[in-house]
Amino acid sequence: MGYYLNSNDCLSQFQNEAAKPFFVDKTCILNEIIPLVEQGGYSLCITRPRRFGKSMIASMIGSYFSRGMDSSVVFDSLKISKNSNYRSHLNQHNLIYVDFSKYDDEYHDYSSYIGTIKDILREDLHAAYPDVYFRKKGTVAEDMKRIHQSTGERFILVFDEWDCVFHKNFFTENDRKSYVSFLANLTKGVGCVSFTYMTGVLPIAKYSQSDTLNNFMEYTMATQPMYNEYFGFTDEEVDDLYERYCRIQKNPAVTREDLRFWYDGYHTAAGTRMYNPRSVVYALTNNHLASYWTGSGQYSEISAYIAGDAGKIEGLKDDVIMMVAGEAVPASIEEYAATAMNLSTKEEVFSAMVVYGFLNYEDGCVRIPNRELMDEFGKTIRKEASYSYVRELEKQSERVLQATLAGNTGVIEEILEFVHHSESPLKAYNDEAELSGSIRLAYISARNRYDIQREDQAGIGYVDYIFYPYNKKEDGIIIELKVDDTAENAIKQIKDKKYALKFRGKLGERPKTNGRILAVGISYRKKDKVHHCKIEVL
């Protein structure tokens, strides 16, 4: 047993996770990896945002295959134990497990960082195979080949946080190129390696044909459907966790709907909704809702992406304002390579933010996925001078919400005029889509008290906006929009389509509001750009 070779470090990590009350069994990913190991020669790279369970999966894979331990005590009770090949691969392989994010605080340059990793790897290999001849100045890749030639044995490689070197300022561009070459030498066209599993946040950097890691099959959340169910929590998994929580917690302070409002909102390439797993687990463990994920990793980069010089990128500020208001904005998401650190276009910025998990990408649009991140985006733009318009808008928006609850339609009409005629992200407002955008901006502060859904199916049709109060004692709000029509007809549609049924919930569910249900009809006349509003209690 060595430091990296057949180490029990990964088992210790996985055992700790598996023993926790809100552990979710993702071992079925091994059902898909075992055939790749049996066939040999595959290199797999799965990238996900931070806190989406990547390290847990990496440690689980290492714990299962590595011969340096007996991990049956953990896996015998998990889903993978049902696989007919379960025993034939359990702890039967030489496995090298490296977490590249773990390094001594005395490392101040690439040479000391990667040199130590190489030295330890060679020491492990030499200690495990004392009868094999190794050249004094050999490399890790060379030593592995010599072992394979002498013994016929092969290796599985598991690399966690592969992209660590791209996040540290003291690594130069040349250092990063050398690092990619190091990984390529270990994994590309090497007969002594039966399988490589690599994970991190950034998709693999692509340098040149000579040293690129193009041997890897890459899978990202936004563009590739495979393996998506193993990273993040699905609705069904959160349902199960919530049932556990209710059995464990004597005085539950978190509702099932709270978890959706705060931590849902990510979508895979296959269309599956996913929750941020770290935040869900922390919220249930602490019996408290908070921004657990955003305080733990690369959140400080949000400000760098949308403020300062980055905020001057054409169209970026306007789109960010619309997203903070709750809208999705069209975006062309390109692969964001680890080498692309200087982002100069809106598409590059949004692509990077999707990779880090700050934005969700679906159906050609990006949006802020949930309340957890919405709150953090709001904090950022309130601090930035270039977003002063939003601060003024929020003041006016609070007046709109209070006027809506009080039935004061004159104030609503007045502020809608302000939104349309002030400097705003709205380029034109002569159709219902632009009217809808102005409504989002006018009610921007309401996101702190309501889960605002657009085009939500309700009753026997689709409502333009429906506001579900976080506090069930508050009023629910339904907004229907009309262009070149009347506010009265908007109210009539709300009644005729029975949109209020949405607040009653499904059979057996508690109502989504214990307060009133307000029907708000808003019309806009193109000719003179005049708004009219009507409010009724249903």
C-alpha cells in the first residue's frame, strides 16, 4: 500500500460519506465503468460544477477497484452489489488515485508541486515492485511500462480535481502546458493503463495535436446526456432525502418546496432537473436554509465575470439585469477550455459561468438557476456602480409589490411607465414578450418573497406569471398580460381558465398560499405606450 498506489485514502473518504444520514447511493455508475475496464484502454473525463459530488464519485471508484484494501464492508450493502460481476472486480486492480487539489502550502511553483507528485508516484511503484529494474532517471510513465513488461500487470488511474493548476495564480501558461503533457504521457496510448477516470470543473484544455488529451471521452452537464444521473440530486432522490429528514428531525424547519426554491434549477443535456447536492445535504443537516454552496468555492469569480471591466462587454450588463429579474436570456454556449482565461465576449462569459454552475443552460438560454444564486447575484450588482439602475429599480419595485397587495393600480401603471421609458435592458416594447420583460423588472424585488414562475400551466391553460409566496400566510398573485387589449379581458381570462386552481395544489398537498389570491390584469397599448391595470380578489 502506497501514498498514491493502492492507497486507502479514497476508501476513508468514501466510508465517511456513505455513513452520513443523507448519503445518496450513486454506485450504479460502476455498472457502466466495469465494461470499460474489462475492454481496456478507455479514458473518461466527467466535468461538473463545484459541489456536485465529483470527488465522492472519484473516491468511490478508487475504493471499489483498488487492491490495497477490503471495501466489501461498504459496497456489500450498496446498489452495485447486485451486479453479477461485482465480486470479480472488487479490490482486484492496481489503482493510482491522485487528488491534484491537495498540495503542501510550501509549494510556490510548478516544479516543486508536480515534482513531489512524480517523486511519490515513483517511490510507490518501486516499493511495490522491488524486483523490476527501474532506470535512475526514469519517468513515472516509463516505470509503469517496465512493470507491465515484467509482470503483465496493468493500472487504473483516478485523477480528481485534474484542473487545479488552472486555478492557481503561481502556475504559468508554460506550467499548464507541461502539466497537460504529463497527463498525456501517463494516459495516451499506454498499454499498461487499462482505464483512466478523471474529473474536475473545467473541460479538458486543448493545446496542440502533439500533446492534447484528445484520448479522453469528455462529458459535461450541459452538452452530454451520459452519466448525468450520477452527479447532483434528482427530484426523486430529494424526495427520499426529505422523507429521511422528517424522520430524523424532531422540529423540521425546511419544507420540500423550500429545497426546490433554493437549490433546484439545473438541467442536464437530457432535460433532467438537478439539485445542488452539497446545499441540499447541508440544509437538511443544519435544519436551515442558506447559501451553502456559494460560500465554499469559486463564488468570488461571479463579480469578476459581470462587474468591472467585464461589465463593459457589449450586452452583458443588460442580460445580467434581466436574469436577476428572473428572465432567461438567449446565449450560444461554446466549450469553455481551461486555457480560455481572458473572456472577451458575452458568450464566453456565460459559457464560463455555466461550467462553474453559476448559470443554468437550457433550450438555448441561460438563467440564474435558483434562489441561492439569485441572492448572491443580487448582492454583487448592488455593490457595483455600473448597476446603479438596478438599485433604483428595486426601490420602485418594492412600491409596485406593495401597490399590488393594496390594490393601488395607479402606482403600478406609473412605475411600468418608468421601467419602459428609463434606461433599461428593454430595447423595444411593442409586443407581449417585451411587456413581459418589463413586468419582471417592475417586480424585481418580489423575488425575495415569491417564487415567480412564468408561463406556468395552471387550471386549463398557461398563465403569464404566477407568484407563489415563500411565506404561505401571504397573498398569491396571478398576472395576465395583454397587448392592444384590455386589462378587464386579462382578468376574465384568469377566471375563465381557472388559473387560481394552481394555488390549491394536488390532492393531499397543502395549499400554496393561505392568503388571498389576487388576479392582476395588465394591458399595454402600442400606439401611445400606455399601460392599464386592474386587480381583483378571486
